Amino acid sequence: MKKEVKIGFIGLSDTAIENHVIPLSKIENVTFAGGHDTDDTAFTRVKKRTGINLDVFHDVADLIRASDALIICSPVPMHYLQLVGCLLHRRHVLCQAPLCFSSEVKELVSAVKDSRPDLIISTYYPRRFDPLYVWLKEHLSGLTKKYGRVLSVCTDFSYPEERRSKSGNLIGKFYDQDADYLSHLLPCIEGGNKQNPTRIFNSADRYEVCGLRPDGVSYRFCGSCELGKETPYESIEVRFQTATLYLYCGKSADKAMVMEHASAEMTKIELNTERYSPEVIAMKINRNFIDAIRGEAENYIQRQDLLRNYVDAAKLKTAAPAF
């Protein structure tokens, strides 16, 4: 029988319900300690959407003590204090990004380093589980055998206006996820997974960062939130020694093309990627969290990588633009 894991929910927004309450309710031997939310109607929404009656905790500390692990989906200004509270009580925690504001990064690093090393500290990075990004990771070895080593990686996105940064800091909202995928795609043995990022531009609705890693791989992360209500678009460009790969995902099916440098011919690649729904990705992230707590799997993101990305993002926020 699977070890029982009792979950507490700090914040019961629609995101919490869709991304955590529903998928966790489908995992064997996962029970719910209850939830905390300043809006009492949140519990009514949970009941209406899922049929689950969550016990109400008015004090976050009481909920933490009653739980084995916590899911934090509260407003961003509360994330740091609630995350640290979970660590002080020696509880596993999955916190929706961002984990903290840039001004709180040093304190967060200290709190994590002082916490028990066996605690699982996770977050919600759907890119790791998106079919297009999974396909690239799985096929990278074959691509390098055919086209040579990776020289550069560029990720780009175009999102709806509703995903703008309210604080005017799009780097703080998205850089950590871009950096996480690059280090996942290409673990850098030489010099560790240092990205050495340089800020090009940062605002509420656009950002761009570039860098050169110790292993010689250059990269560029960029994106904007100016689409109105249109469907989000993303792309990845990987330059090899003898060819460049272009991957696209958006309104229609995922697309891929490769251009061989010698001939300049563009060839379509049949991806055959499964079109994961957000529900499938949510299940994968939550199941990894539970399996990691049970010792049946590694946490998909290690705490040192998670912290490094936040430290870099904080530096980029205050850095002067390169141009």
C-alpha cells in the first residue's frame, strides 16, 4: 500500500483547484488536511467544482501543522512567508511560481539552505512536461549525432496581455522557467549549470535575456505579452554545427522544421507529439511531487537549480541593460 500523504492548500483560487485539488484527488492514498483562504466562498467553489468538502483553517500555521505537505497558491506577496513557514515546520511544499519577490531572494536562499535536506521543495513548471519540449529532450541525442553539437538555443513566446507583469518585471515572472528548461535540456557539466545571463530588455510586457554558458553554448530568452486574447504562441530555435532546428507550438498542432546550412533547404519533421491538455500536465507535476515525498522518484527540479534561477532573475532585474 502506498504511503499516505496529507495535503494542505494555502490559497484556493481557480488555479489551485484546476492545477492541484483535482489532480491530487485522483492519486492513491493522498488525503486532504484542509485549506486556508481569506475568501470563505473559495471553499464553496471547491465543493461545487469537485464535490470535496475541505476543512477550513483560519490560521495558516494550524494548517501547516496538520499537513504532511502544502500547496501554495495564494497571492504572490504571501508566497515567501508561507513557504518559509512550511520549511520551519519541516513540511514538504510545492509553491506556484514565483516563489518570492526579487527583494526576498537572499532570505529565501538562506531559509532553504537551513531547511532539512530531505524536504521536497517544488514548483509548477509546465514546460518540462509539455509535449513539444519533451520531444526535443528525447530526440536531442539523435539530432546531435546527425547535425553536430549544439551551438545555441533561443526560446520565444507571445502571450495574451493578461499575463503581463503587474510589477513591470517580466524577467521575474518568466526567466526562471526559461532557464530551467535550458539546464534540463542541456545539463552543463563544465562550470555547473551556470547561465551567466545578461539583460537586454525588461518591462511589464516584454523581456529579453542572452548569455554564454561555460560549455560554450549561447542562448537567448525572449517573449512578450501583447496578444490581446489570442492563443499563446511559443517557439524554440536550436542551432547545431550543420543545421538549425525550428519548433513551434500554438493554435494548431506542434510544428518542426530543420534547415541544413550547406543546402539552405527547409525540411519538415513529423513530430507525432501527443497534444497534452493542461490537465495531463498538472497530473504529471502533482504526481512527481507525491512520488518524490514517498521516495519513489526524484523531484523533477532540484533545489539548487531552483534557487540559482531566482538569484539570477533578481540580479537581472536591477542590472543595467546591455545596450
